[in-house]
Amino acid sequence: MIEGDLMSVPLRSVVRVHRALLAARQMPRLCTPVTTSAIRAASTLDDGANKTHDHSLHFKLERYFAAAMVPLIPAAYFVHGPVMDAVLTVALTLHIHWGVQGVIQDYARPFVIGETLAKAARAGVYLITAALLAVMSKKKSKTQKKKFFSNPKNKNKVFKKKEKPAIVAKMDSLLRKRGAFQVLVPSGCDTIPHCSHGPCLLFGEREHGEIKSRFFACAVYRSDPTACAYKAEMDESNSIVKVDGEPHQSSSSKTNGTIESKKKPIGYGCIPKKLKEIPKTSTLVFCHECVDVFETKHKCPSEIVTRTQLRFPTKLLHPLEAQNGEAQFFFSEEALGVLSDAVDRSQADGVLCLGAPRLFETLRQQKNGRHLFLLDYDKRYAHFYPSRQFGQYSMLVDHFYDNKTATRLSAFFAECASVLLVCDPPFGVFIEPLMRSIESLKQRHKDARGTEPATFYGCIAIPMFVGKHILRKDKNYWMSDYRVTYDNHKVFAKPSKTTVRLFTDLKPDVFDLSAVDGYKFCEFCERYVSKDNKHCFMCSTCTSKVS
């Protein structure tokens, strides 16, 4: 018995070892043996569920595919189109499929969950992948597309339907439609009639898309016949057949007409001249009716002022409030800071302020030697500035009320190799006559310079819905996202409410908005844009206009 027991112990150990070796051969392995053996412990992916799984081919294929996707993702960021979208979609789907398949092969094993469930799990991965590819490749019907893109929530989707630009009919004489009227070019007219506010504009009345009648009317009070009733009707031969109102009629103090300037001297710079004669210790009083300063007292109702106040006439004078004519609104301090900085960064030799008196007085106080000139319809500014820096001007008809102003402006242009025009026209201005006047000023600068270099830039502050006509007129202009605000305007005093933007042909880097809240720098556009604006890579620009 003892010998039998001793003989049985080694035999049991041998059986136990053989059983362990057999079990180890049947256990699945996660890698292929380094050495080649006649007995394989691994098999392919397509073998039975009860056989071992070979991950080496699976992992190799997945690694190669992942490496191929490395340049594909940045390429898809810059290259847009249906082909790139399809390639990227298929690549990501297959990458996800192989990842999930590897997890299924590792955990859904037949000896753990059963052979049937293991096969079902592998088949489910292929079915889900096939269904996903089928859904993404399915084309939407026209009704579905229309419903998708009409939803406001889908306006900023990546795959956004590109809208077709509206085709605008070109008409040689069409400037800007205002209901049933439009402004025409007075070609063929021998003489331009004048009202008390200067040369008139030629209007046309439309009916069924055609010009029914033409007439001249006031260029300042274009839509207010109560302020200026002058109207001269024209026939087909460009002859005046009927006149309503009196030409060159006397102007009231409310309209600040120009007829009185022909009866008495304009008085350029009379206030600075008086200040030199009045002792600095004396009390100064300013009369709004006389637009003049006096020592101690005056016969008209006056107010006590300081010498500093007299250097800022836009804050001293009462703004004109005729909404349909010469209403005055002045830039806010923030807008003045942005524009003043833009003037400095533009490195222009001279600045011509057209209807921007507050910017003019701000630049004038800097005293940096830059040449300045102000053109404005309000003749009250003549008492504050010398004739070499101011002229009364009608911007829609390119008219100087003082004949000598044109000569003085040419002298200003002759001293400036580069000129920056900053224009702040009425909000409802007609763009075509305004751009003709700006072009005329540009030509005056070129003529004054002769053979010397002459560079002329423009910057116009105007509501964006009106300024779009500038972009159509001159392709060199572009719109800045900066929201221009005004001190004395009920709506446009707030950045969130104003629709006024800067339209300019200056370089974008001239406008530095880093210190202004609500803006960011777009590295692709290389300019500051509204923080809510998003860059469109299909259009290669930040396309939002509302900002």
C-alpha cells in the first residue's frame, strides 16, 4: 500500500500539469507569440466564436488608419466641400467602428456569454455602422431642406445653405429710392436752379418703374416743403415749365440760410480775435443770437462762458434740430477716441472733416501740427475758426457758399501729400450725390498737388443699411464692426442700439479696438470685429453685419 501510494503521487502531478497546459493552450491571447510555432494559439477575426482571437492585424490596420487621419483633420478645417465632408464622415465612422469592434472581441467571448450572444454582438456592430453611414449619406428632399434652413435655430449651422446674392437692376439715373422718388443726375441741364439754401437736386417721380416727371428741389430740406417750398418742374427738353416758391428767398434764422452772408461779412474767426483784446480777468458772455462773445454784458440775453468753452463750439452752440434737413448729432467721447486714434495711425498729413465739427475741434486741440479743414453747412462755426480752416459747404451738390473757400481749400490740399476725409452726413442722405461730391474733393486734391504725390482716403459714418450703397459704388470701401454712438441721439447713444458704422478705404489695422468693450481681433480677417461675430471660412470673412 505504501509503495502504491508513493507511485500514485507523481502520476497525479503529471496529470495536473498536462491539464494546466491544455487549458493554457485554449485560453485566448491578446498578442501574437514572438516565435513561430507549429501549434497556433490565435486565429483570425472570422474564425468561430469558440476559437482564440488574433488582435495583431486588427490593431495594425487601426493604427495605420489613425495615422492617415492626422493630416485629414486639419485639411478639413481649411478645405470645404461635399467631397471633404464625405471623406471625413466615413473616416471617423470607420475609426469608431473598429474601436467598438475591438471592445466586443475582448469582452463578448463565447465561453463567457455564450456563442449565440457573441455572434449577435459582432453582427450588431456591423449593422449599427451600416445604418449610420446610410443615414448620413441619405439626401434630404427639397421640403426637408427648406424646413431646415428656414428654422432660425439652424442659421449658424456649419453646413449652412449658401444664399444667392440678390441681383440689383442697374439704372444709370437711379441713385437711391425713396418711395416713389429718386435722385437723378442733372445731365443735359444748362443751368441748375438755386433756392435760398444753394443749388437744388434733380428728383424724378416714378410710376410703374418709369420716370413720370422731373423737378428740382432743395438739397438741404429734401423732404420738408414747409422749410423750403421751392420746386421747379422740368419738361422733356430740360426746360423749367413751372416754379413753386421763390428762388433765392430770404432765409429765417431757424434754417441758417446763406443770403445774409452776401449782405455782410461772414466774420471768420471773430471770436478768437476778440479774446485777444479782452483781458483774461474779465467776465465773458456769449450771445447765441449774435453768435459772438462780449465783455461783461450784452444787450441780448447771454450766458457767462469761459475761454475753454469757446474752444468747443459744438458743446456751446445749440444743435440744430430740423430732422428733415440740418439736424445735428455729435460723436460720443468713445467714438471720438476711436476716430482720433485712427487719424493718428493713418499717418495722414491733413484731415478734412465733412460735417464732423466735433471731431474737428477735438483734433484741433491736440496741436500736433497736422493740417485741418472743416466743411459744414452750419455757418455759425465761421465765427470760431479762421477762413483757412473753415468753409460753409453743401455736401450733396458740392457747393461752396463763399467763392473764396474753394481757393483756400486748394491751398490746404497743396500742403498735404495724404488727406483723410472724415464724413458724418445726415442719416438719410442720398449716397450717389454724396459720393460724387467726395470724388470732386478728391480731384481737387489731385489738381492742387500737381505732379506731387497725392493720396486721398475716406471714412464715412453712416447707418449700415444706407452704407451698403457705398460698398456697391466703390469696391475699395469696407465696413468696420465698430458701433458709432452719438451724445445727443435718443437711440444711437447706446452701442447696442446704434446702426451707424464706419465705411472706409483705410487699412483695417488703422482701427484699434483693443481698449473698447465688445470687440475681438480676428486673426483670419486681421482686424477687430464684434465679439459676437463669427468667421465664415466659405466667405473668408466675418460676415455678420448687425454685429
